[in-house]
Amino acid sequence: MLHGPNLNLVGTREPTIYGRTTLADIDAQLQQLGAELGVAVATFQSNSEGRLVDRIQAARGSAMAIVINAGAYTHTSVAIRDALLATELPVVEVHLSNTYKREAFRHRSLIADIAVGQVVGFGPDSYLLGLRAAAGVLARRTD
Ligand code: DQA
């Protein structure tokens, strides 16, 4: 579970858009859901594109799927896209807000076409739905 830039401020940052739930609360809910689903959840947040790339690279061989809210890097980062591709892991893209209802520059995602799917606009539930989706992808795997 990867959180990109400025998501450390969720809960106080633009609460009319992102809500009042903190990232710590979201991570706690993810751990609880992971336990219910029987999947181990590792969470990581960074404001740095390079640190996110390093963490994505480390996921290869240690994680079975990646759920990512890349924040603003969603719309700009070829490096994060390439790192995700290099892992060869299933990727689920999530966003707190419905990016398609917002400014035009948020409509383009460099992750969307390499992801299994997207969950956007449900606030913290986007993460929980994303985790359920990733667990479902793994459960349906045939290899
Ligand atoms: C976001 C949407 C992005 O456009 C924005 O830059 C963010 C948060 C979301 O979760 O809604 O930082 O990823």
C-alpha cells in the first residue's frame, strides 16, 4: 500500500476534498481489513518520487500486489509508472477524490492503463475497496 506526496497531511489538508480521516486512521483500517481478508498489508508513504520508486522496486519479490495512491505523481511520473511495470505485480490505483470531477490536469493518470483498475472518489473507502480488489485479483489467479 503506497501513499504518495502530501498524503501524510490527509485529515487536515483541504478537508472539504480529502476528508478529516488521517493517514494513520486509514492505515489502521487497512490493517484491520487485511487481517479479515487474510492478507498482510505493508504501508509506506513518501513525499519523494525517488523514495517511492525505491519502495516499488523493493516490492518485487516481497509483495504480491500493489495498491497505490501516487497523489500528484499520478499525473506526472513516468518513473513511478516504469517502476510499477518493472515489478510485474498487479497494481490497483486509488484516489480519495474523484479526480475526473476536478481540474483537467487530474484527469490524466500515467498509472491507469497499467493498473488492473482504479477506485476513485470514495474517500478512505477507496483504499479499502482497492485492498479488497487486490485481494480478489490474487484469489482469482490461476498461475
Ligand atoms: C489524490 C488526487 C491527486 O490529484 C492529488 O494530487 C492528490 C490526492 C487523491 O487521493 O484524491 O494528492 O491522489
